[in-house]
Amino acid sequence: MTPKEFKDKHKYYLTVGKLKEYLTEYPDDALVVAQRVEDRYYEGVDISGMTGTLPDGTSGTLPPGSKATGWETLKKPDPMFKDHEIEYSAVWSPVLYRDDKECFYLDLHY
């Protein structure tokens, strides 16, 4: 997926322009942290045996061989290992904890 394809497909995402606006309230030495998300959110991950929506629309235990159809990632070549790719998730938005300026929090999940 390319950045353009991502922007065309999704309504909400963080841009550099919006990020600059949010950062005006933070000191230069604030730590930037990102929300931890589970692998099961990503496209193609084996989710066999998990509880979820079955093909018939009901809820239940997913059968063997079930794969996630969730988040697509932006892929870039790994600069150290030429036969690998690094996958990136788009940032959804910052989370503004007004009482905490020591960290700037980025949310990967809606």
C-alpha cells in the first residue's frame, strides 16, 4: 500500500502539518512514544482459534487457517537486509494528556 492509497482509503490519519501544530505545546526534549498494538490487527496474521466473526456473520471460534484481514502496512526496503522489508503503521492521532508534557503520545489504534 502506498501513502496515497492509504489516504484515499482512510478518513483519519495524522499528517506532518497536524503533527507540527500539536508539537508547539511540547518541549524539544519530550519523549515520543507510540501505542503498542497486537500483531493480530495486521493483515495476513494467523488468527485460528481466536473468537471473532465467522464467515456466516455469527460469532464463534475461528477455524484453522483463518487469517486477519485487518490493517495494511506501508512497506519499505530494509537498508541492512536487502531481501527484507520493514512494515510501518500509520499513526491515527496524538493523545493529548494536558498534564504530561514529558511525553508526546501517538495512537496507532482508533
